Amino acid sequence: MAKEKVIDKTNMAEVYRQKSSVYKAVKRLMDVVLSFTALVCLSPVFLITAVAVKCEDGGPVFFVQPRAGRNMKPFRMYKFRSMYKDAESKLQELLKENEQTGHAFKIKNDPRVTKVGRFIRKCSIDELPQLVNILKGDMSIVGPRPILTWQMEECNAYEKQRLIVRPGLTCYWQIGGRSDIEWDEWVEMDLDYIENMSLWTDLKMIVKTIPVVLGSRGAY
């Protein structure tokens, strides 16, 4: 019986380096084509969401926030605003209620989330502006989800390996339960993706994301 290959998860940079350059080029091409097509096809959803967000409290339609990108390089990530205008100022007082482990922040029934925000979060519509990030090259369709820059800076060297690749719109964490998954398992899922990343893996993950988004599991 052939011996199973053991991957050294403390050296994921080398694992990624060995990935085919053809695959990396095709992955980027797929990102550009699919994100552009989705932006065109979903433009009515963008318009309706923008009007709903604006009408609820008169605040800005989009929320722009620094996130940790590939190799820890920060970028400005776009989302439809799902929280009240003063949400950032209230973060510190809510940190003690964090229901996620490790370096991410998630709480159910977050009081900062608007009524429209709850709906667009459940359907993941708030994430759609990240298609622009993908088109720009900040993100990929498939890759580890980006978290706040200061949260990522608190991570150890092992955890930071999850951003050896471009962060993504969907990933193993996204299709596996999202906020119901604890931080340590989330990191392992991201490293597993880097180990197994291929065109086939990416396509399977994109297809599996659709029913997960419609089912809203772990979305809050």
C-alpha cells in the first residue's frame, strides 16, 4: 500500500509555491470573468439593496473597511452597510460578548445591525460588493475569508499562513457552517484549502456555496 503523503502545515508557503503556475493563471482569469459577469447580472440586486440601505436610516450605502490581504498586505474591502452609522464606535463595548473563539468577532443578534442589514446578511447580499475587490485583484472567488487587519496581526505565525494566498469570497469555512465554526478549526480549514487548491476544488466550492447561502446556516 502506498504511503500517504504528509504535508508540513508549518511550511504552507512551500506548499503553495509548488502549485502549478498554469492553475494560478487560470484561477485569476476565472476570478476576472466570473466577478465581471456576476456584477453585470446582479446589477438589479445592487440597485434594490442600495435603495433599501439608504432609505432605512439615510446613511451611506457601502461600508469600506481595511482587511488583511495576501501576505498580510491590507486592502479596502467593500460591503453593503448592514449596521447603523455609529457601529464602529460601539465595537469595544461589545468585545466582551464575542461568541467566536480566537481572533475573529461574531455575536448573534448584534444590536448594531439594522433591519435591512439582518436580511442582506442572511442572504449574504452584503458581501456582493466584494466582487469589485475580486476584479481589482485584492481577493479571489475562492480563498480564506479576510478578517480585520488588527485581528490578523494578533495571530501567530502558524495562523498567518492562511493568507499566503489571496483571501476569498467563499471557502471551506463558508460552506462548512460559517460563524458556527470555531477559530482553530477555521484556520485548519484554510490551510487544508491551500494544500488541496486546484481548479476542480475551486469549482466544487463555488457550486456548494449556492445552497449554503440560500440556507443561511451560520449567517449572522
